[in-house]
Amino acid sequence: CRVRMARAIAFAFGVLCVLATSRADAPTPQLAIADASVLAGSIVSFVLFLDAPSSESIVLDCQTADGTAMAGQDYIPLANTVAFLPGELSKNVGVQTFAGSTEDLFFTLTCQVNSGTVVLLDNEAIGTIISITEPGPGPSASPSPSPTPSASPSPSLSPSPTVSASPSPTVSASPSPSLSPSPTV
């Protein structure tokens, strides 16, 4: 009976040593936050990820900061706590943006360690708000008219001369292509 007990204790001690060694030798997880872009009026979804699972909970304090985008005007500011439970590898943090800007804007999301052991590989990300603008009047808003291609041959659309009653003939191009030019007198 003593031999069995000794073996059981030795086995239990060996398992504990192996577990303690594997936890101590496990690399410290590294945290990174991916940059994100979104159309104005949508939610920017930042992905926070660990490169390896942690055996303990990791708690981060995350907050936004203005760049060219202004909190309250272009996006809803965020000051939040994000927790990774043991074994989790990623979390999403969403920031609501507003439509209405006529140019692309950006803001940042920064996270700091509140508790747990993690290496901050990249703890700041850029959120880009891509503006949505409706085309307005002007030359860039509508393409200039162009002849419609066809399979059958058509007459040339080159400018044709116009004759006027003035002492010397003048040549001018008509503003739009015409298939049957008519002389003016």
C-alpha cells in the first residue's frame, strides 16, 4: 500500500511540475489592434487580437482620440473596458460614425493594460471615415456627350464649313455632332 501511495504522490508531483513548467515557459501574449476604414454613417469595427492565448484574463482600457475627425460631430467618442478571458484571441470594438463630412477623416483608438500580462505590440489604431458625397453640378459631375458606337458604318462626324452672307466665308464647328449639316445663309 505504501508503494502505491508513493507512486501516486510522485505522479501527482510530476504532473504539477509539468503544468507549472508549461505555464512558466509559455510566451507572453502580444496585443495588436488593426486599423479600420468605413463609409461615413457606419460603425468602425476595430479588431484587437492576441498572438497567443493567455492563461489569465487580460483587461484593457480603450478610448478614442480626435485626429481630423471630431468627437460628437464625426463619431461617438468611446472610453470602454475590454476583457479577454483565458484562451480568447480576439475582440471587436465598434465606434459609430456620422454621415455629412465632405472629406475623409480619421481618429485613433488606443488601449492600455488595466490587468493581466500582455506585451503591447501595437496598442493604437487609426479609424478612417470615408466621406460619401453626392455629385453636384459642374463639368466633373456629368460626362460630355459622345457619339454612340454602332456596328454599321456611319458618316464622319467631323466639323463641316458654314457659309455666311459676310464678304468672306467663315468656317465654324457646330457645337454638337450632326449627321446632316445644313448651310446657313
